[in-house]
Amino acid sequence: MPELPEVEARRRAIESAFKAGTLTSFDIDKKGIVKHENERVQKHIIGETLLSVDRRGKYLIFEFPDALKITLHFGLFGEMEIAGREEKLPSVCARFVFDDKRALFVLKWASIWFGMGVEDLEKLGPDPLAEPERFTLKYLVSSLSKKRTKIKQFLMDQAVIAGIGAVYADEILFQSGVLPTRSAHDLSGAEASRLYDAVQKTLKSAVKKTVAAGREDRSFLSLEGRENCLVCGTKIVNTRLAGRRTLYCPSCQN
Ligand SMILES: [Zn+2]
């Protein structure tokens, strides 16, 4: 599943390709992916200029004049491609054509909302990179104290922090030296502070590396795809926690 760094890299690619461009047409091949229809938006958005693409957690919000919006979530398998409008790509579920030349292709399964219909956006916790003023150490410490869930689940809870999924939760916990099975409310002040730094540093550096790679590449992560811990050489534990694959180093994390 694309997580915050990958969605942010996609946001930058879309903005750099289409910002200030005019949306000339769109078609959606699989009706099921439209989660909210709004006639006014669908009718009036054609011919409008793309002002910006914002991101909240794993959602992308395309902003047009007069508060016209399209919101996109890539779900588990959604991908995208920027190509010539006539390009034939496999598994296209939506195509947004800009300036009559190039198009944003949304591939596989994604969700699209026209207008303001994304209730989930209102329930999202702070995005550590897009909303640093909301994602403070004080906020994290207070949220930790209220939750008895395992710390990995806590990090993946979009209502607490927006944008982190299973893979980046593992990386952040490795960087903090905290086991994924610990209870959120049990973390010490020092651990909470390490966790706070790790959330920001890990996501920031992952955005940089993903953008630089020009494709989705997780080879720089400490646990993903590795047998042994990079730091101490101990065999990495590969288990399941709350139904999600979970990796950790039993020696560096406690
Ligand atoms: Zn280790």
C-alpha cells in the first residue's frame, strides 16, 4: 500500500506536470471507484485550472477555482502514470486529461470523490509533514497516554496520525528502538520523544529518497527485504500483528 512518502512523491509529480494546467476532460472506466458524485463539480470542473494538489495523510486533494475539488485515495493497490492522452495502459480506472495533451492515469483500484464528500478527511489525525503545527510532541505524548493499543497499531491509526501504514510503522519503531508489541500508553517520556523524532525524520527522508529515485523504491529501509539487522546482525523477526506483517529487531528494539 502506498504510504505517506509514496503519496507525497505522487503529489509532487502531479503538481509539477499539471499545476496551472486546464482539465479538459476526464473519464472513469469503473464506476465503483467513485465514492461521491457531485453534479455541480463534475459539470463545472471541465475547463478549470488546477491550482494545487494538496495531501492529507494518504489522500490527494486536487484544488480548482470556486472550491471545486477532486479527492483521490490509492487504496491498497492504486497506482498512477502520467502519459500522453492516447497512451494505452493496462488497468486504467480513471483518466484526467490536461490541456488536451497529457493525462493523469489512475491505475488499478483507487477511490475518487468529487466535491466535498470525504467524511474520512475530517476524521484524520494530523499529517506529520503537511501539518507540523498540529503534529507536536505535546500532541503525541497526550495521544499515547490515552491509548492502550499496541504502539504499531497506534502509529497506523489514521485518526491519530495520518499517512503511516504497516511498512513505515515498522521503520519508525526500529528507528525509535521500541518494540511494535508495546502498549502505547506504556512508553516513557524519552521513548515518546524518540518516537516523535523518528516519525518526522523517517518520513522526511523517505520522501526525499522516493522523489530522488523517481519511482517507488523502499530499498533504503532498515528492515524491509532484509534477513538480518543492519546495526547488530541479529535475525529480523517477521511476524503478524493485528493482521499486518510486522518486522522488528529483537535486539535493537525493546
Ligand atoms: Zn538490531
